[in-house]
Amino acid sequence: MSYYRHHVFFCCNQRAPGDRTCCNDKGATRVRDYAKKRVKALGLAGAGQTRINMAGCLDRCEEGPVMVVYPEEVWYTYVDEEDIDEIIDEHLQYGRTVERLRLK
């Protein structure tokens, strides 16, 4: 069994100005911080539950911002905190993939 029920990685890569797009230009670090606080406030954080982490480049920035939830290996894009709330409420709490935000 995995140490965490869900391990969530947010691409928070920051590229130099003029390079190709990156998730951090689209607010990834801010939204990751929000997700971490919300998961903790809901009592979902910690061993056997959920861990929110920042990742370097996940190489899908053109589709982003992006995040991936393990162990299911479900990739998501999002726009704002409302999208993150939906992912937390549906996927992390109830195991239901949010198809409208899922990346294939």
C-alpha cells in the first residue's frame, strides 16, 4: 500500500522570459499553495491521506497549467481555485475523476 492515498504534483516550473510557456506563468505556485491549504483545512492531509507537492517541469506546459494525481496517474489542467476545489471535492475525497478538466 502507498504511503499516501493520493500524491498530487503541481507543475510549478518557471522558464526565462521569451522561452516557451510554463505553468508558473499561469499561476501554478499560487494555486498549489491554495490546494495545500484547502486539503489541510479539510483534514485530508498527511500519511494515509493526501500530499500536495510542487514539481519541476512535467513537460505538458502548453496544455497547462497542469497537475497529476497518483496513484491513479490522472492528469488535470485547471484555470483557478474553483477548478481545484472541484478536483479536491470529487477526486481526492470521492475518487471520481473530473472529466472536464482531465488531460488525455
